Amino acid sequence: MINRVLIAGRGPVAGFLVDQYRDIGVNPIIAAVEGDNWWNPNPNLEVVWLKGQEINDLIRQIADASSKYKRQGIELIVDPVVSPHFAENPMLSFELASRGIRFAGPSHYALALASDKIEMRQIAHEANVSLMPWDYAPTIETALDFAKMVGYPIMLKETTNGGGRGTRKTDNEGE
């Protein structure tokens, strides 16, 4: 049975998780960025205040706090997947795994793999998963050639953005 959990995330989902863990007798600790005003900390809730906004620094601070709390009985780190910074970044999972701390979320390997859209499509293709026609288009000319081959409309997606950001429907060559 898990007795202590650190919730590394922000927003209403993190608050919901605090309530849910308390309801089942688990003592939650929350990691929050100094200056966040999305919640009103309960005086009975232990908070690890993180400094700064740079994601890699925040992840290291969470991992450091996790190591400290592991010695005090923390057994699990939960990322409520409301922060794209944590949810799409394999570093938190990696840092925790390297310290022997359980993480309720995807492994760092799965996150790293999933962040590479081209690699994921290749894996899906090799597994005989049906896919829409697609191509990697490093130049506008490559994208135009692909559009001529499959016809319009097409969707253009930046490979570096997650969550649908950078996706554009294109109905003709002029767009």
C-alpha cells in the first residue's frame, strides 16, 4: 500500500488528485512553482515550492525533492499530465528512474519515442497499423510534391510541436 505520494503538476487536476489520495488514506505532497496562483494551498498540505520557470530546472528540483522524500517514505511520484512541460518531457521520468523512485506515468523511453512523430509513424507502419498517407517534408518543395501526389486538402504538422500546435489544413498550393 502506498502511504505517501508527491504530485508534480499544476491546476485543478492536481487539486483533485490531492482530494482523491486523501480519501483513500494516502498523504499527498504537492510540488508547485513559486508564484503559481491556480490554487489556495491548504495549510495541512505539504508543499514543495519550485523556483524558476525553466522546465529542466523544475524537473531537477522535483527529482531532488523526490530523493529527499524517498528517505522520508514517499513511494510514488504522480504527474497529473496537465502540464505539457512534464507530460511530454522524458526527463522527469528518467531522473526519477535513475534514483529508484516509482513514477505513475509513461517511462522515459516511451516519452522520448512518442516525442519523435516520424519514428512513431515508422513503428506503427512496421506493426501494420493503418496510417493516412504521410511524408516527412523538410522543405516546402517536398510538401508541395506530396500534395500533388495525394491531392488536397492536406494537413501540415510541425514535427517539434506537441498537442496539435502547428497543425494547419491546406486546401491549395497557394496556402
